[in-house]
Amino acid sequence: MNLPRWQNWTIIGVTLFSLILALPNLLPGAVLRLLPDWYAGSVINLGLDLRGGAHLLFDVDVRSVVRQRLTDLSDGIRGELRKQQMPVRDITSDGTALTVALREGTDAAKATEAIRGIDSTLVVATVSPGTLRVSFSLQDLTLRKQQLLDQSMEVVRKRVDETGTKEPTIQRQGDERILVQVPGVENPDDLIKLISTTAKMEFRLVDIGQTIPRPTKEGWDQVWPELARSERWQKETNKALIADEICRRQPSVCQAVSRRVIVSGEELTDAQATFDQQNNAPIVSFRFTTSGGRAFCRATTENVKGLLAIVLDERVISAPQIQTAICGGSGIITGRFTTQQTNELAQQLRSGALPATLTVIERRTVGADLGADAIRAGTIAALLGTALVVFFMFLSYGPIFGGFANLAMAVNLLMVFAGMSVLGASLTLPGIAGLVLTVGMAVDSNVLIYERVREEQSLGRPPISALTAGYERAMSAIIDANLTTLIAGILMFGFGSGPIKGFATTLSLGLLTSMFSSTIFTRMVLGLWLRYRRPRELVI
């Protein structure tokens, strides 16, 4: 029980260090503003259920991506078969596969071999003589869907992080959905607009080679409200199909642009909202990657005096004339923008384009008042639970040993708050439940020790010997109990989501810190008490 002096000072130092880390959570805002940002900012974040915020569930339009892949594959098959002098009568798509109708005299076996040469994972089947069905394999579709969701989640995470929001929850739900929970957001409309805008930017030449009509930004805003009244188009999320329909209904608001994309938004390395030095109009400046800069330089060099269309989400937002070759690897996007629109566009371009359209299928807003009620109810429950545990320990083990156990419980809570502050973890309502459970787990180890000490005393051991034996022989049971519960907490954190993770975080941290507070800390305190009081018997 008599620990070396260096161990005592180490234990005291760890406890004081935990107090320093947890202190910002206890200080008022006026005091925090006077402290350095790196220290004042290390506070526990409140989760969605306590702070209030937005709960959004997005559906990822995987089907439109598959349709686009089929369109690209159709062009590739047509070109490959033409190169090998195997004429094609027609290629049609049903959204899941291509039907390739060969001309008479074309060898279907050779055509099948040529198609598989494009992509070895393609499934090619003969439907009838001269007709082939080409589809993607199940393994390929599953892999692409996984990559699509992962990429979409990464883009969403970047866009939400750029708003400065702390601790957003972004996770998969099923095979085609993404859950986004952002604390502190009262009006989710701006957040939905920021997240769901595809921001797919392309640079195309105007009226060069094979062209497709694309609406101008003003034309889209003019025709789309009328188009959206139709039940079919209300549900349509494919921007290309919507653009085609707008141009079919009102060609005057559209501009013919080349099918070939010179440079896409994927070649951008940066985008910033700024102002034109000549007329002070809001613009967006951008920089290309090395390969993108070379392609842009080559295209502008070959098409001086031509028009270059900047297409964002299938809308022509600007089509300036190329006055001279642009070879510096940077440029600007002009248009009739407001300052807010340039900020949003630059932010979306920096975070990258979404690989698929996101559609909100569920939205909930947790108000600050509801969060305040949850905090109040959770605080009352936590204080009441702690008070009952304190009372039970005093009642069962007296003022000395019960007091030492309660002191260890306070140190344990202090270390939990310090750990959550360092990790930047969020405190949720289930997290408060985890804290209450941690209070019980913190004194549970002391209960095991004290009961073991009572047994040793009943066998006739003197006080110091009984305490030493109690700590040594109860340790295996303490480690077993905490380890098995910790395994459950880790599994809940790894496989759970949202509230379950909040509960698992506080529970796991509490278990780890209780090993210090209930065994090492109380052993030091009891050792110092024995040294100075030297009791003849233990009243426990």
C-alpha cells in the first residue's frame, strides 16, 4: 500500500492534467473568450439531440449513373466494331443493358470477342441470330455502387466541413442512401442546396463538330418551374434528361455545344470567389491540374475567336469568346452571379463534383428548445443517479472508505470529460446515459475491493495486510469485468451508428479511466491515509 514517492506524484500529475483538459467545459463563455483559441476550443461538442440541428436522408441516383455508363459503353462498342469492320444496325438501351443489332453478314462470335476486348467484365449473351445483349456483371455493379457511395460521402463530408460545422454525422444507410446529421443548423434549406447540387462543371466548345443543345442558366430558370409541375419531371433527377426536355420544349433558350468535353471539373485544383478588377462584378477564379492546364491551353490555342461554353450541371452559365490562348493553368468564370452564388459555386467546385444526384427523401429539424429539454432531463437524471450512488457508498462503507470511493468516481468523471475534449467527441443523450452507467462502473471496482478486504479481515488479517490482499486478489475480477464490457463497447462503436456510438464512446472511455481511478488512485489515497493515521482496525 505504500507506493514510491514518484508514483504518487505521477498519479497526482495525471489527475491535475485531466482537470486542466476538462476545465474549458466548466468555464463560462466570457472567460473562454479570454483564453487562447487552441485551449478554449477543446470542449465537448453537443450532439444533434442536445444542440438541435438538421437530420437529412439522401437517396443516391445510382440508376442514372448506370444509364450514363451504358451510353458511354454504346459509343465505345460502336466505335470498336466499326474499327474492326463489323457494321452495327442499331444499339438500344433499356437502362440496365444494351441490345446490339448487327447487320447481316456480321459474325456474332467475332463481335462478342471484340466487345469483351473493351471490358473483360462485360456479360455478352446472344439473344437471337445477329442480336447481342451486353450488360455489366453483378460483381462490377456492386463494386461501382460501393465506389459511388464512398465518393458521394467524401464529397458531402468536404462540403459540410467547409461550413465550419463540428462533428457532423455522415454515414451510409443501405445500398443507395446517405444519412447526414449536422448539429447547430436551424434552417436546413441552405444545407440541402449546398449538399445536393451536383456541381459537375465542363468546358465545351460552341458549335464545333457534333453538338448537343444545352439550356442557358436563364433559360433553365425560365422553363424548369413549368416543367416541374408534371409528376414525371418532379421525380426526375437526371440533369441531362431535364436539359434535353427543356431544349425540346423551348429551343430559343438553348445553345449548341460540342459533345466533346475539353476539360472537366475533376481537373480543378482550386476555386475561389473573387471580383473582376474591371467592373467589380462577382466572379470565380480557378486553377487546373498540369494535365488539365495543357488540355485547356491546346483547345484555346486552336480555337481563338471561338466561343467556350462553361457548363455547370448541364446548364451553360457562360459562353465567352476566346480572345487569346489561355496557357497559364488558371482562369475565371463570369456570369450574372451574386456574391453568395460565387461563394457557393467556389465551395462546391473545391469539394469536387458529386458522382451522382442526391435527392432528399427525409428531413427533420431538431429545434434548440427540444435540445434544451433533453439537456435538462439528462442532467437531472445524471445528477440523481450520481447522488444515489454517492449515498449508497457512504451508507455501505462509511464516511472514510465510501468517501474515497466517491472521490475516485469524481476523478473518473473528470478524466472522461478530459478524454472527450481531447478527442473532440460529441455528447448525445445516450452519451449521458453512458456517463451515468460509468458512474456505477467506477464504484463497482471499489465494491469488489472493499468486499474482498472484509473477507480478509474476517480471516484475522491486520488492517494493512487486509487492504493489500484485497487489492491484489480483487484485481483479476476487476480486469475481467471491465475487459468484457469494454469489448462490447468497442463493438457497439464499430458497428453502431449515431446514438449508439455516443453511448459506446462515453462507456468505453469511462471503463478505461475507471481502471486508473478505482484502483491506482484509491490505492494511493488509502496508502497515504494509512501512513498518517495508522489505524488499529478498519471500519469498513
